[in-house]
Amino acid sequence: MAANKSSRAAPPVPVSPTTTTVHHVPDKLLRLIFERLGWPLWFVRAAATCRRWRRIILHVYIPRRQLLHPLVVGSYRNNRAALARGPVFVPSPLAVAAVERRHFSLDFLPGGGGPWEIIDSSRSVLLLAKRKTGWMRRCFPDLVLCEPATRRYQLIPRMEEMKHERYFGAFLYGDGAINVGSWEEKSYNQSTFQVVCLLYQRHDRVCEEIGRARVCVFYYYTHCGRLVLNRPPGWYLKKEYHGPSSLNLHGPESLYFLGRTTHFPYWGIKHDDRALLLFKGYTEVYNVPDVARGSVFRLVDHTSQYDKIRVVCLHGSTLRIFVALFYNMENSVLEKSIQLTEATSGLVGYKEEYLRGGSGALEIIAADKGSVVLAAAAKAWMFSVDLETMDVAEYKCKKNDDVVAYPCELPWPLTLNACKVWCK
């Protein structure tokens, strides 16, 4: 009988009703945990957990430079076939599992995304121009700034007195996020967005087609959410510079685009050994590097050195990469080179006759700080070259999508409005 009593199992210990859960973690400790998150998408997921977590995250600020992963969630490409759809968004490999394309649709723009095409991007903001037909395609466009993540936009009216002038390009400078009709950076409560446009203006009282490049800048200043009144928003036509670097152009076709870097966009000048660069409110003329003369070349950012750029030169079937200072391109140093005839022989779609056409057999379609895209046979066959490893790969792009991709980041600091769970 005693043995039977001793063999009986002990009764279970009752569970305390005050079991500790994640809701018992103090706010200060949660904030320290959130400050160690290294990717903006993790902030979004944590903020969607409950209102308490969202409230804490809204007061967490991490400098952009301390993030472990980039803020880029994808890129946009202009679609030439389905104009009614507008630009197409493609998530980045890191964000493809966490980002839905519909959240980055441009259907919130006036008239939807169809009438617009992307011409530049800066962090979380896109700059778009309204599509035009006929000769108006080359004139001053109607512009709009938008932030897809927050579905906000700001229309920029064209400059009426310059609306019929030949248009070379518009570019976006500045930091921050669009905040209901203004641009405002949360961390500093102030920001400056500038849209810089380069135009061609013909000289008056001159028989020949001779003109000059003019710079128009659209300013919008805010401080603590209020407009700075000493400079009202609008277009400003910059004064002409009559100095040793001034330039007369023989028609609007004299300029051709060389590339956009962090510092400047660059244009080459036909039948001239100089290049035109455009800064926030002025133009400068610099000599083209000797190594680039007589070849097709593009200018891109250097991946690791901020004050330097890469000069990507294509001469026949040889691709050479030079490094130069962005403000002095003459003293360039050869960094890498590759013979494309041998490197591309194993790619799908390769044909030997593609590279037999001499200097015009290949052309540079697009280039950025990571890679360059080349094409042969009127873009029937395209491939890319990685500028770090010089690896060659087949370039896959949909038939009607532009090769140029415009990266889009999440706004930082984050703007959070969603909540899924109610906290007690």
C-alpha cells in the first residue's frame, strides 16, 4: 500500500497567473532593442505589431549612415508600350518578400501613372515629367515630385517664359520627404529641394544657329513645417556667366548626355574636347580626359571613394575603366580593362559577327556605379559588366521597359500610420 502511494505521480504545479510576456518589457528597454535594428523594413514590421511598439519606434532615430542594410526597396523603369500603366516598380532582392508592388504604384498621381515618366530620383522621392507628343517633347516639361511610400506628391508648374525653349534634362537635388505640399526632414525640421533644369536658348540677332546653355532652378524652402518667406517657391533663371569657361553651342544637338553622378550630371560637346557639367545653379566646362577622346565613354560614381568618379571608355571591343577626380578629369588613372570579344563568347545569344563592326559594333546603353550595360545589333543582344569584378553576364530586360532604372528608398526617418493590433 505504501509502495502504491509512493509510485503515484506528483500533482502538477499550478502556473502563475502573472506570467511575464513581451508586454511587460519596459519602454526604455524596448527602445534600446529597436535602436539596434539595422534595416528599415524591420522597423515597419515591428511598428505593425501594436500601437505601443509603434509609439516607441516613432521616437527612435538612427542616423542613415548607421543602418546595416540599404534603404532601397526597389527601382522604377519607364514602360514604353503600356503607356496607360506608367512606370513599373521592381522590388529589390532583399525586399521582394516584404514589399508588395501595389503599395508602390503611382496611381495616386494626377491622371494616374500613365501620363508621367520618371526622369530622376533622390532617396525616397521621384521626379517625373508629363508625356508630350510632337515637337513639344523637346520643350520645357510639366513636372511633379512624389513619394510613393507615403503617396504624396507636389506639382511643379513649368516656367512660362521658357516653355518653348529646347530642354536637355531636369535633375533633383536635396534630402527629406514630401509632407503634404511641402518638403520637410523630420530629423532637422528643415530641408531644401531643388529641381535643376538645363535649357538651350538661341542668341538673338544672330543668323547662324548659335546659342547657350541656361540653368533654371525651382526652390522650395521649409523650416519647422513653415515656408521661408525670403525666397518664395518658384522657378529662377540663373544669370549667365561670361568668363573663360563660357560656352557657345552650335545648335541644341551639340550636347549629348554622359551620365549622372552624385556630384553633377555631365554632357559631352560634339566636335569639342570639353565636357559641360551642371551643378545646382551654374554650369562649368572641363577638359575631357585624353584617354576618353575618340571613344564612347560614360561617367559614373566610384563605389568607395566619394571625391572620385569612374570614366568608362569603350573603344572597339575593349572596355577600360579609369579613375579621376570629379573636379579634374584630366589626370585619370587606368583601373581595369577587359577584352569583350573573349569575355562574352560564352554568353547566351552571342554571335561572332556582333563584334566585327569596328568602333560602332557596341554601344553603351546605361551605366551606374555598379555596372555598365552594353548592346550590339541595334539592342538585339545586351549584356552587363560588373565594374568591381569585371564579370560579364547576360542582361535580361523586358522588351518595352527602359534599361535605365531609378532606385527608390524608404523615407527616413519612417512615416508610420498603420496599426494591426490594439494594445491594452
